[in-house]
Amino acid sequence: MIAHLSGRVASKTQGSCVIEVGGIGLRLNMSTGALSHLPAEGDEVTVYTHLYVREDEMSLFGFESVEERGLFEKLITVSGIGPKVAIAALSALSADDLAGAIAREDDTLIATIPGIGKKTAQRMIIELKDKIGAGELSSRSAGRGSASGEAADALASMGFSSAEVAAALKGYEGGEDAQSMLRHALRRLGGGS
């Protein structure tokens, strides 16, 4: 229905933003990671969207990439997972981490997401593992392999959230060296460039 919106960021709050398009303010529910990548209020942005329509509800969800939207659309097909839980999942884990956990059948990690218990995590894996494979993971994550996992684990052990870790590692252009990735991420988390 509505594939994407291009407009001005009118406001940002926890869990949502308002994008002004042609004089109309549209509220989009978004993951914390996607919200953190939005430009400042007043700046132009393009956001990928999913319009969720039910008998008693109509909500618009926003995503920073087509891949994140695709994973959201797969998540809401799982019995017991609605759009709010799917957004919570994408807030707790980056799209790459969540797709990787499903592909690895890591129900323990998935069960740490608010609103998802062990049984729902197992159902998610059963229903999505054949739909989400290595092709779902971004080339950025897939190309780095264990080095990015090692850097991400080190950052997580320092107390950074999955969204902070994903944002900090984004844009790394070096080779497959976990120490270099870690230094890059720490500079970004510390406010350096």
C-alpha cells in the first residue's frame, strides 16, 4: 500500500516519529535503532513503511531499510507476534542479529526480547528458519563473519545495547580484524568520528 514516505522530520519521541509529507503529519512507530538513524528535526528523510490494518486498528510503521521492513513483515506472520512485539524485537536486536539468531536457531537470545517467551521464540524459529537464511543478512554482517561477532560480543559485555552496538559498528570499512572494529565502534560511541 504505502511503500515509503519522503518528507521532513517534524518530531521524534521514544518509539515513534512524525514525518510531515505535503502538509500532513504522519506518525510512524519505529524501532529504537531506526529512530536513532533519523536526521535532526526539520531535515528531509525517506522512510520505508508498512501500513498495518485490522478491524479496530490502523497503524503506520517505519523502517530505515527495505531489509528491516521485510523482516518485520515476516515476524508478524508468526502466530502470537503482533506489530508491537515485532517492533520490540527490532528494538532489542538489530535486523541482522535477529535474522542471525533465527537462522542459528538461538531461542535463548530471541527469548530475551520483551514480550517473547521461550515457546514463542521456538515457534518463531520453526515458522521462519526456512524463510530467513544467509541471504537475509546484510552483506556488511555476512562479510565480516566471526570478527564482527567478536567485536559485538565485546561491546555487549561492556554494557552497550544491541542497537548501540549495531550503530557503532555501522560504516566500518577496514579488514576482518575484531580489534580494529572494536576501536572504530568505541570511537563512535565516545562521540569521535
